[in-house]
Amino acid sequence: MGIFSMFTGLMYNDIFSKGMHLFHTGWTWPHGDGTIDAVPNGHTYIFGIDPAWHGASNSLVFINSYKMKMSIIIGVIHVGFISIFPVKF
């Protein structure tokens, strides 16, 4: 349970707060200014959201959409656990 709480805390920090650049990003900008379309460089970002999204022109739309989808998924999982393991008072 402690490992899961640390994982959840890291994901929460990476997605909903200030992202951490732990690994090499999977995108490069050909001209380096961030205005040209990004090109995939063959890497896969392992944990959280790729830091390249923070420099993209549609980052706000993407992050808000991602947060809404994740809140629905986490809510359904939470309700599922409550129905499987009911709390008895």
C-alpha cells in the first residue's frame, strides 16, 4: 500500500502539478523554437506525461482533457473497490 501511495503521489505531482523531467522526451523540434510541429525521435517517455507537451501550443487543451478522463477512470475504480470491499460500521 505504501508503494502504491508513492506511485500515486508521483503521478499526481507529474500530471496535476509541476512536471518532472526524469527521462528523455520522445519528441524533438526541428528548429528548436517550439512553433514547428514536433517530430518523434524514437524514444518513449516511461512515466507520467512527456515534458514536450508543456511546450506545445495545445498543451492546455491536452492536459485538461487528460485530467478529466483520469478523474472519471479513478472515480470508477474507487466506486468499484467500495462495492467489492464494503465498509461495515
